[in-house]
Amino acid sequence: MEKNLILAGVGGQGILSIAFVIDNAALDAGYQFKQAEVHGMSQRGGAVQSHLRYADHPIHSDLIPTGRVDMVLSVEPLEVLRYWKTLSPEGWVVSSITPYINIPDYPDMDELLTQLVSFPSVVLVDAGKIAQAAGNLRAQNMATLGAASPLLDFDDEQLLKYVRVLFGAKGEKIVAVNEKAYRYGKAAGQFFRGLIEAGIAPLDAVWLTRRMDPATIDPAQAGRWARLASDKDALAAILEAGSDLDAARVGVPG
Amino acid sequence: MGREVLLGDEAVGLGAVHAGLTGIFGYPGTPSTEIFEFVERIARKRGDIEAHWSTNEKVAYEEALGVSWAGRRALVTMKHVGLNVAADAFMNSAVTGANGGLVLAVADDPGMHSSQNEQDSRYFAKFALIPCFEPRDQQACYDMTRDAYDLSEELGIPVMVRLVTRIAHSRSAVETVSEPRPQNPLEPAKDIRRWTLLPSNARVQYRILVEKQPELLRRAEESPYNVLELRGKRGIIACGITLNYALENLPRDHDWSILAIGQYPVPPEKLRRLVEHVDEVLVLEDGYPFVEEMLRGLFGLGMATVRGRLTGELPRTGELNPDLVRAGMGLPEVATAAQMDTTAASRPPTLCPGCPHTDTYKALNEALEIFTDPQVFSDIGCYTLGALPPLQAIHSCVDMGASISMAAGAAIAGYRPAVAVIGDSTFAHSGMTGLLSAIEQEANVNIVIVDNETVAMTGTQPSAATMETLDRIVLGLGIDPEHFRVITPVPKNHADNVRVFREELEHEGPSVIVARRACIEKIKRHR
Ligand code: SF4
């Protein structure tokens, strides 16, 4: 077993926190790991990335070779494009779709999403919205980690243990917020994949997942939503019934 | 035995602590900073290790040399260009030699992730005639640092541990010893001739250093870090971290003959055996073609073809990685997932929202509008980012302190306006002497010291010359108090600040304007 991840984001988004959680979970699980990170100048709002590798055998290079990347895990959608050419043919993209716009030529969001969903093995969640629902916008990193977690080799407890270690010093409230963000992120990611697997067009899946309440989104319902969403008119009618989704959810088809 | 998850930098620090370290000194610089910070945290807990940031690398090196003189073990840390600053102390410490173990941990930055050049410190080790360790992984960072102390004391000379960015900032598990070595007792060196490098003494000392060289070679030859494995007719010389890149691309039962180098000077016998065994040899170095050049000499090597950075199999500049090494080895590319061919808009680093430098630059830019195309000399720190759009406020960045002296030179050459922008810590590091000269020379310069009360770029370490200390230094250096101004760079002061800049630009002769407001990041971290 060997897993190679590129963690991506913008300086300040906390990708090293994601790395900390996975590093330690990997260590607990008896894996070897290496994790190369970026310090210094780019941490000031620049593009940052971390190569994280764990395996049940010794790992040589700190950097992952092109073609051997199993996952690009990005807290920011534009950043995916910087690294996804290094993915292996079986590789995955897991990304937040909440943009971090600090450059003048940030691409058009619809175009960016269209590019991202052109990749078949993709999980997209709105980490900004999820983090906000969990109680703190800074928890976008943990929301994205949650979305990626089903593709990693750990159960929730193995990862959440280190979410607690990481935020422990900041108090119970921050710990709770980040745990929540992780769980919401996981549910949103699974819901999204559920829609895709039920045959929903990827952009519609993005759209529908985004409109769900992060606190109550239920991956088990993805199939039903998918059936509904295949009938555009029926879906639109339900969603229109109340502009807020909770109202719409009342009409989840049985 | 214990096990800890450590950055390469941290593993060096812990190795030093477990080798009986008494004192660590350094100046912050990416990618070396975390060595010091890690030891500092231990020092704070334990109370029996001294950890001090120094005003610059030369001072740090000399302080470490003083600890060594006192018979105790010292670590001095810096980035590669910092060693240029410390070079005087460094070169001469090889001549005096070390008393207590003296280790220099220097972190090079191939690819210039956070630096203005990618100079290779192995040349410095060779220049000074001292041994150098180059770890390939975090475990080696820990082990080599401990070995470096023993070697330093056995041979009576300083020893270098050379890191590169990828090892400095990569994390892995490290096995540690259960019984750290105790510190040395205080036992000052009393051999006056050895430590007083008058020419008559220095000649003797230098001969002693030269006479130690065969022993250095013997140690390198026997070193467990220089491993020769002879297999097929294709050879690789892999220095430090590059061994990982080669092995990453090879199956376990490959047929390449490999010499891994982790301890310098280069072991000639092992090198000869490899070269005699193979038809061609690829030299992998994350840095300059140091070994490659040595191997090739002026006329190439008769026995085998040498390939590497000088022959185009590997790029001449920049950081190596598994892909470049794979290509250099002539192996086919690995298949990747098929994606649309997209390029991502680049996202360069920027000043933080609310950064004081932004307000300083906005005011300075406006004040300078009265000149056509004014060029501003600057220096090294967060404020260097002012060179990028949208501010584009500065037009030079060369080395620590160069802003002031270059502005003075330009002024003396007749350039108006000669403006320098320098940070408080950079000023303490290398700006003070330049300012004293400019004042003595009555150069018509305007020095802007952006005092954000910290060393921001490397993670908000304490600055040696901020606030009142800075003011007292500047006045003490002899600036006319009428042309010493302090402004607060906030948006609401913009018009006033422009006026202050204008007034000083009109003044003939040196002036200093301190733009003082704390770094946002510092406020956050030290809350
Ligand atoms: S770290 Fe401080 S000095 Fe550097 S850009 Fe941010 S606010 Fe400015």
C-alpha cells in the first residue's frame, strides 16, 4: 500500500493542519510517511502545496513523482489546476469550490467548475459554506479533509483524534467547530459522489450539493435526489417551493 | 530509543541537543529558521541550553566560536547566503580550529524558493578545508549532526551540516537515542598562539589545518554515509537527498552501480572504484555541479563518460526532483491521468491585508511622483514584495543592507532621488554600518526604515533594533535630528506621510524616515 497526496491551497488556508492530521493518523496506523511542505515567502498569500506520502514500506523521495499522485486535495478550486497534471491515471481530485480571490486574473467561476468536473474522479464541496455552518470560516481545511476522508485509509476516529490534538490548545469550542466541519465535509462529499454515481451531470451535482444544508445533508438520500433531479421540472418545483433548502428538503421524494 | 516526527531542520536541532549542546545562535533565514526555533523551544523548557538570535550571521558564528573556545558544544544556523555574511569568521575558525564541538548547520535553497541565489555551501566547506555532512533524510539529519560534534572534537575543527530546502522542510519519523550525551564542562582554550592569528601564528595554524586533510579523506573513505554498491555498467553518484530521487525510479533489483555521498571531502578511493567499474556515470547533486566538475576536471575522465548538470542530462540550474532525475537516467515518463491542458493563473505571494508596508509604499509612491521614473533601492524582507504589482514601489534587492549603501553610491554618482527602503531587522543586521558611512560621506540619501517591530518574513522572530532602540541607534550614528522623522503608516495619515517624504526628498543630505507600525502577523501570533 502506498498513498501519495498533494495538499494544495493558498498561504494561510491551513494545509499544514491537514497534513498534521494525516501524518499522525498514518503514524498511528503503523505506516511510514514523508511530508514535504512550503515555508517562507509563498506563505504570504501565495500558492502553497505539500507532498504527503504514506506507505507500508519505506518511502524514498520527499517529492512525489509525476504520474504517481493518488489525490490532489485542495482547499481552493483554482489551485487544483496547478497540480492535477501529476495525477496517476487512477488519481482523484478532492477540492473545495470556495474561491480565494487575491489575484486580478482569477478565472470565471463557471469556467473553472466546468474544467474541474471534466475530470471524472472528482469530489467537490463548498467548504466555505460548510465551515460557516460549522461555526468558523477558518475550518474550510477540515471540511475539505472530511470530503477526502473516504478515499484515505483511516476511519473517522483515527483522523478526528488528531483534529482534537491540533485544536486542543484553542479550546473546546474550536475543537467542536472543526470536528463538525470535518463531518459535514465528509457528508457533502459522499452526497456529491452519490449523485454522480446515480448518473447526475456533474455540474448539476455541484449545484445540488451546494444547496443542501451542510448540517443535515444526508448521503443516503443522494440516490433519491438524483432520481428527482433527473426530472428537471420536478426538481425546480420543489426547490422553488421555498428559496431555503430546508423547506425544499421536506419534499425529499420517498 | 524514542520516535519523533520531525522536519529535517528539527532533526538537526534535536541531534545537536542530544549531542550535549550548550548554545545555539543564528539569524533567521528560510529554509534554516526551524533549526533554531526547535532548539529554542527545548531550551525554554529545560533551562540549561542557551538559544539566542543574533543580529547577523557573522555575530552568530563568532558567538558559537566563543562557546567552542570555552570548551562546550555550539550550533550556529543560517541560510546559504547568510554564510557569505559569516564567511570571515567561518574561514578563520577553520584556522584556529574548534575546542568544544562546533557545528555550522547551513540550509541551501536550490531553486530559490525564498532566496536571491542558489549558491552551494559545499564549496565553502571545501574552501575552509573542513568536513561537510549532507543528509539524505530526516534520520540522517539527526544522526549526522551528532556525529558532526564528535568529528569536530576529534579533529579539532568546525564541521558543516549542509541541508537543502526539501530536506529542511520535509517531515518524517526519526528514531532518537535514549541517552542524550551530557554537556561538556567549561574548559576554555588557553593556547594563545592557536587563537591569536597573527601572521606568525596563523602560518603555523594553517599548516596544521592542511596537515589534517589526509585524515579528513580517510574519515570520508570509511564513513558509513558514503556507500558504494557495485552492480551493472551504468553508474550513479548521488549526493545527499538525490539518492532518494534515484531510488524512487528504480526497482529493488536494479542493475545500476551507485555511490551515495553523505560526507565530504569526496572519498577518492570509492569514487575511483565506481568509475573503474562503470562505462558511464550520472552525477546527481541538488546544487551546483560540485562533484561533477571535480570528476570531469578540465579534460573529462578517460575511463568513463560523465553526465550530469554540465552535459544537459540534468538542468544546469534549479532544484532536482524525481522527474528530472528519471529523465536524466534515460527512463521513460510515467503515465498520468488525462486532463485538459490547463494552466492556472499564477498566484504570487503578497503583503498581508492591512500590512503597514502597503501604506508606507502608497505614500512613498505618491511623494515620488514629482520625479520621472524614480528608482528605489530596497532590501530583504516582506517589504521586498513591494516590487510586485500593484505597488511596484521598489526597484532593487541584492543582499542584506545593500539598499542603504547602494543608494549612497548612486547619490555619489549623481542620481536623484536616492531612496532606500530597509526593514528594522535588516537594518540591525547590515544597515547600520552603511548608514554610518552615508552620514560620514554626507551622501544625499533618503533612508526609509520600515519598522514593523519584528522579523516578519521568516515567522516574526524578535528584531534587534526596533522602537526606541532603533531611534537611538539612528541618532547615535549621527543623523541630523531635524532630518530624523517618524511616521505611522496608516491610511488616514496618508497625506501627512506624503508631505514628510516630500520634505525630506527636498533636503540636501542624508535623512532617515522611520515608518513604524507593527506587523499584522506579529500582532496575531503574540496576542
Ligand atoms: S507578515 Fe507582517 S510585514 Fe509581512 S506582509 Fe504580513 S503584515 Fe506585512
